[in-house]
Amino acid sequence: MSKLTTEELNQAAMQIIMSAGNGRNLLTEAVNDTLSGATDLEVDEKLKLAKEQIVAAHRVQTDTIQCSIDDETLQTTLLFSHAQDTLMTIYSEQNTMGAMIQMYRKLLSKID
């Protein structure tokens, strides 16, 4: 595998941040849509799209880490650390928001 430059590392970080951020936006829309009375199908589609974005961010992170494994001279950047932190936070939000939506649906089914 080729060695990464600092510029390539930062570009990967920006890809991670953008994809993960897109995923977060879709998760937020899914929760808001749930509360607004959207159909399960509409909400599930947003959750699916959010997951795709988060998986894309994770792939970039994994590929970047794999490229840098044998590179003893490359130092990480603050931007890449931020990207990893952002992705990890959004993974947690994905789990939490998904559980919230499921609980809301269960509560609604008991009320109706």
C-alpha cells in the first residue's frame, strides 16, 4: 500500500466528516419525521440512507488506517482525530436515535 501524505490524510478526514455529517442529518430528519407522523416506510428509508453514509465514512477511515499501518513516519493530524471522533459520536447517535424511534413506535402501537 502506498504511504499517505498529510494532505491525503486531511482529505480522507474531510470525507469522513462530510459522510458522517450527512448521516447525522438524515438521522435527525428520521426522528423529526417520526414525531411529525411520517410513515414507517419514509422514516426507515431515511434510516437506511443514514446508515449508508455512516458506512461510507467508516470505509474511508478503515482504508486510511490500513494505508498508514506500515508508515512509521506519518503523524496523524488534528483533523483526522476530529474526523474519527465525529464518526464515533455519530455511530452512538445512530444507535440512540434508532432505539428512540423503535420505542416511539411501540408506544404508539399501544395507544392506538
